[in-house]
Amino acid sequence: MEEKNRSTFGTKFGAVMALAGSAVGLGNIWKFPYICGIHGGGAFLIVYMIFVVFIGFSVMLTEFILGRRGQKNALGVFKVLAPGTKWHYFAALTILGTLVILSFYGTIAGWTINYINLFITNSFKGDSPEQYVSAFKNFVSDPVEPVLWQVGFAALTGAVIVGGVKKGIERVSKILMPFLFILVLILGIRACTLPGGVNGLKFLFVPDFSKLDGYAVLAALGHAFFSLSIGMGILLTYASYIDKKENLSNMAFQVCVADTMVAVLAGIAIFPAVFSFGMNPTEGPGLIFLTLPQVFGKMSLGALWGTLFFVLITFAALTSAISLMEVLVAFVMEEMHMERKAATAVTVIIVAIIGTFTTLSFGPLSGVKIFGMSIFDFCDYFASNIILPVGGMFVCYFAGWKMKKSDLYDEVSNSGKFKIVFFEVYLFVIRYIAPVCIFFILIKGLGLI
Ligand code: PHE
């Protein structure tokens, strides 16, 4: 009975845009360039792409299969597919991961909204490099302003979610995603034509493997999971809204390609600019905020490019945050039998409170350390490098060993309607390759071997 009432995406295009909207976010535009910069550029990109192709795609497809087969959220799915077992405890990982990611996500999205504001009001006009840097440092360490932007972002995300699957998520994604692609492309082309920009392209595409250690490989793996939104049931929940007619493997392929393209394009937009203006690619989380305003400041029509760029990142962040929050809201609604509006309000309040701590860790709470990391760094590290890969391992193990092979094939092939030629390879990956690789990279990256 419940299945009939469950909403679905209205069109295939809308579904792909919503899925890509989840995947493409701050991870591609803010995080990818800065961790790629820290870990040496080209070599990191190669390892990252290997993980996307060999592990990311399979984990994503598995989430699609589980979600559409179970027609539930990340908790309900395991109750349906493995009744009477403890597999649904997986949802604890999902809820923890979603809360942690949303909290630091809101911090950065809050910064991007503030930067739109700064560019629209042309606040950077004629500033020296030192002024750009101190403006950033003063803003992020302020005890009030970044918190207000972060709370505003949580409320904005909630406002879209209240609209429901078709009206809210799908409609917003359908408009925002194509716009996003076009904007990154324009910025990439613009950056490549800057004098000396070719050094940035060399940095991004010519590998230097000497910088790759266990930590960098774990960072690449964690980032593949983070960027593709896999490992904790986000896409699994979205997949429960996918129509039974759609070809899941095609969709997973399209989402992986779109996500990787935006990350590489973001790198092409950022590194030539960084090198052209003699800035430091290993700047860290502040990379786009510290360097890009200076870059835009030196370009003609800089305020316009700057505004476009930060509008673009905020859009990308919004569609990803919607997917994160939708999981929490779907969970509260379906398991606690609450209305969508009330469930969203509760979720927004909790996220805003936790996000306040992460945001303040750049200012008044900067002295608080967890395992030697700031609250923000710890949340990012813990979610990306531990929760998501561990979640991915569980998902693969469950589908590969606990589900019937015939059920998997039935769902991925739409009851035999499509011929899935790579099915045996896929099965081998989720049974052996993905869990074993993830396990070794985890313990190596965490310094346990
Ligand atoms: N993939 C999103 C990004 O790249 C972040 C995200 C992670 C969203 C995990 C959902 C789940 O920004």
C-alpha cells in the first residue's frame, strides 16, 4: 500500500539531474581543487579517477539497485531486503554521516553566500593581496556572521525540501544543473587564456607520483566517495524514487561522468588562474576563497566573474545539501510517522545547531581539538575518509554476499529487459575488489599498517 503512495521523479532527465545534483557540489568545486593541490596535482587526479571508475561506479550502481528494489530509505531498505537481521543498523552510519557532512557543508556554503554578497557589492575593488587574505581570515573567525550565513543555508535547503520530491528537488535541480555546467565551462575557458595559465594545466595533468603516500591514496578514495555521494545511502534513498522503467546502469554511468567532468573543469578553472597570478596551490580549504577573489580582481569584469562563480558554487552546494537533508527528512517521516513540514523543521534546527560548532571552529572554538584536528577538519576527515568508505564496504558486502544474484540481476536489468553484459564483472568488483581495496586503503591511510 505504501509503495503506491511513494512519489517518484517525474522524468528521466529530472531524475538524472537530481542525482547529478547530489553528486556535483562543494566536493567538486571547493574540495577537489584544494586536496588535489595538497597532494601534488596530476598524480592525485589519476588515482582519484581510478577509484571513480573501478570502485565508485559499482558502489553507486549497488545503491541504485538496493534503493529501487526496496523502495525505502537507507533504514527501511534493509528491513525489506533482509527482514529479521541487523543490517538496518547501517542507517546509524547514514544518519551520523549525513549530520556530520551537513554541518561542515553548511559552513562552506555559508562562506560562498557571503562571497556572492561581497562580489555583488564590489567590496574587493582595488584591494591588495594582504587585504584579500585578511578579509577572509576576519570573516571566517567572526563569531556571528558566518554562523548566520550557515543557518540561512540550512533554512534555504529545508525550504526546497518542503516542496517534496517532484515539486522541490526535481524542479530546482532541473534548472540549476545545466546552468552550472555552462558556468564552469565558461570559467575554465577564461582561466586557460590567462598568461602563464599553462603551468596550472601542467600541475593538474602531469603526474608527480613522489607526492603519493598512503594518506594521499586514502584521501583520493574518501574523496571519490564524497564527491559521488556514495557510501551512506544517499543515492540509495534517491534511487527509491527512480521509475521502474529506467536503466540504472546507464544512469550511474551518466552521474559518474558528469561528476568527474565538473571536478576536472573546476580544476581547469582554478589552477591556471592560481599559477598565472603566482599563488600557492597547496593553500588548503581556503584555496578558492583566498586566491580566486584576487584572480577575479585582476580580470576585467572581475566582479561579474566573481559573482557568477560564487553563485555557481552555492547552487551546487544547495542541490547536494538537499540530497543530504532529504535522507534525514525521509528517515524522520517514514520511521517516526511525521508530516514532511514538521520533519523538515526538526531536521533544519538540528543541522543548524551542529553546524554552528563547525563554523565556530574557525573562530572562537579554534582551540578545540579532536585527535589533533579542529572540529571542522575532524568532521571532514571522519566523514569522508572513514564513514563513507566503511559504508561503501557494507553496501558491497550486503549486495554481493547477502542478496540473491538473481535478484540483483533482475533489478539492474529491469526483469531481463536490458542485457547487462558486464554483470559478472560488476559482481566480482562488489564481492571482492571493492571491499578488499577499501579495507587495505583504510588501514594503510590510518597508519595501522
Ligand atoms: N557529493 C557532494 C559534493 O561533492 C557531497 C555529498 C557527500 C553529498 C555525500 C551527499 C553525500 O559536494
